[in-house]
Amino acid sequence: MKQTQRIRRELHQIPELDHQLPKTIAYIKQFLTGMQCRIFQPIPSAVCAYFDFNQSSTVAYRSDMDALAIQESNNISYCSKHMGQMHACGHDAHMAILLSFADYLNRRKNAKHNVLLIFQPAEETTGGAKEIVETGLFAKFRVAALFGIHVKPGIKKGNIASKSGYMMAKSAEITVDIKGKAVHIAQYSNGRDALWTACCFIQRLYEISNAYPNKDHLVKFGFCQSGQVCNALSDHTVLKGSLRVFADNDFCFFRQRMMSLGEQLQKENGCEFTFHLSEGYPALYNDECLFEQARSLIPDMIALSKPDLLSEDFAYYGKAVKSLFFYLGIGDAPSLHSDHFDFDDSCLIEGVNIYRKLLAIDI
């Protein structure tokens, strides 16, 4: 337990962003050096460790490495030493679990499967998991199943939870660009009000969302920028939001309705609409068979009743190989992505124990 805590706290002090992870990669490689594994980098910003137990199949385990562009506000001995960067999403914890698991594997003489450990970049930005998949790594090492863990506030400390089937949502970031015509508000009838048009767009889209029969979705806007002065109509409004769904037909429905609303409001108000929806991450789908086997190996695992509207690039792995994702409860901790995120990391040993139990899985 103390080793896992020490690793997490050392990594917490050196958070790095996106693909720019030189200190993090050096730490991981140094920790793994001397172990009975092959250490390599499938892409320059990732690290893998392959433990060959002379088996025909391989199971893989993944940790993300990148941090967030947040200035830490905690007053703790292991506070971030990098200005404006912080492990506010628990990736330091995920790395500590996987490195402690590597230490356990190094002391084993045999195992049911070979084991591949993946330390990946850019979960918070561009989706480093997709880049890992595109290297052909899983075919090369005959990976038959892959597992991952994320720490989760709000679940009792040390408890493990998962869900069969869809567990996390497909995400897409929405940008709506609305162009109107600016005039003095005393002559408003001669202008085209981009701000009012944006308000109409949001109201109507939310009404559609509220009436949609499948409630497992989310479409919300959190950013609006419009206008120049208080006494002139706005000639330009930008809206930014997020669409979260689980099924592709739901995604297509909302994308089409947004386009249709834009066309309708353009006719009504004369403002021009331009839309951009990012590719986003796919919905995270847990293999049903893996879930049932895991539940037999981990009898106290909590089966979640409904999927989460959060998203995770781990979903890309599920497109390439059978996979299963877990939450590790950290109790009443601050929310993820907050500048004071921290937790009692003594519970991380439970993540290591889960990975040890999963070595017995049949694939």
C-alpha cells in the first residue's frame, strides 16, 4: 500500500499535459527498468511493458498519464510543482496502480496469459487511446482483452463498480456560429439580432431534448460570446456546448435537428448559421462476457444500474478488442477536474488487487 501511495504522490508533483510528458515517461521507464519485461514506446508519448509468460494470448491493462491545465490550490506536501498544471482527474492514481501491478507481475513466475501494460497520453485532449489502437499493438501481441480503472468520487472508498454494456457516453463538442447584422438598438428593425437568434436556438433545442423519448442523452451549452456594446444589436454570436448519447441513431437525430433549427431560424430572423461537431469519443461499451466473468472473480463488485454521461477515450479500445472498465471509489472527495481535487490514496491498493484477480480470467 505504501509503495502505491508513494508513486501516486511523486507523480502528482510532476503533472504534464497532452503528449508533452517527458518527466512522466522518464519516471515510468525508470520504475520498470530491471523488471522481467520488454519496455517500448509504440508512439513517442506512450510507454508499454510486456510481460511474456509464454502463453498464446495476452491481457492488457491501461493507464492514462496526462494532467489538466489547472492551477492546484491544495496545501499538501506533494502539491504540483508545475505552474498551471495539475493531476485533477486522478491519472496519477491510475499510473500508481499500474506500476504497483507491474511490480507484482515481476515477482510472478507464471500466469494464465501474457500481460501488456499501456501508459497512454492525451486522454484529456485528443484521445491518445485511438493513436495506440492505430499502431496495431493488439494484433502484434495477441491481446484478447483489456481492462482499465478510473477513480470516482461519490462511490464508497475502496469499492469497485462497473456495468455491463454501455457505461459511458459518446461525446461531441458543438460549436454554433451565428452571423447577423449590427445596428443601433433604436433602429433594431433594420438589423439581424444574432444574440436573440441564439437564445431562440437554445430554447427550441432544449424543448426537443426534453421531449425526446430516450432520456439517456444530454445536449447543453456552457459558452456564449456575443456582441460588442450594450446599445447595438449583436452581429455575431458563438455558442459552444456538448452532445452526449449512447446510440448512433440518437447522435444522428440531434445533429439533424440542430441543422434544421438553424435553417428555420435563418428564414425567420435572417441570421446565418454554421455548425461544427467534433468527432468526440465513442460510447464506452463493456463486453458482457468479461463483465460476468469479472463479477465471479470480484463478488463484491457493484453493478451500476445506469450508464454515465461522462466520456472516456478508453472507449476506442473497445472498438478493437473486448474490454472492461471499472470505477474505483474514493469516497467523499472533491469533484474531478477541480483545483482542490485530492483523496485518501490508501484505497489505491484495491485497484492493484482487482488487477491481480483479473489475471485468472478466461478469454
